[in-house]
Amino acid sequence: MRILVGVILGWFGGFILGIAFSSIIGIVTLTLFDIPMGIKFLSYFTAFIGAVLVPVLDRRRGE
């Protein structure tokens, strides 16, 4: 059950983090190059990474 909660929280946190990173990248590139650029599907990539890393780090910390 603890792993499932870690996966869900990691997925949600990674998704929110990806949206924030995408917004920051868009603002910086708009300021520097006068055209907004970004990484397509960045929020999905960070959600997947978060869903994998949170349970791994939780298990490593628990030992």
C-alpha cells in the first residue's frame, strides 16, 4: 500500500513539476528569443520519472 501511495504522489508531483518547468522554459525562451519554445510532453516525462523515483527513494530511505 505504501508503494502505491508513493507512485500516486510521485506521479502527481512530477506532473505538476513538469508543468512548472514547461512554463519557466516558455517564459525564458520568450524573453531571450521572442518566441516561446518548450519540450513537448515534459509534464508526462516528469510524471513517469516521479512515479518511479519516489518509491525507490522511499524504499532506500527505509532500510
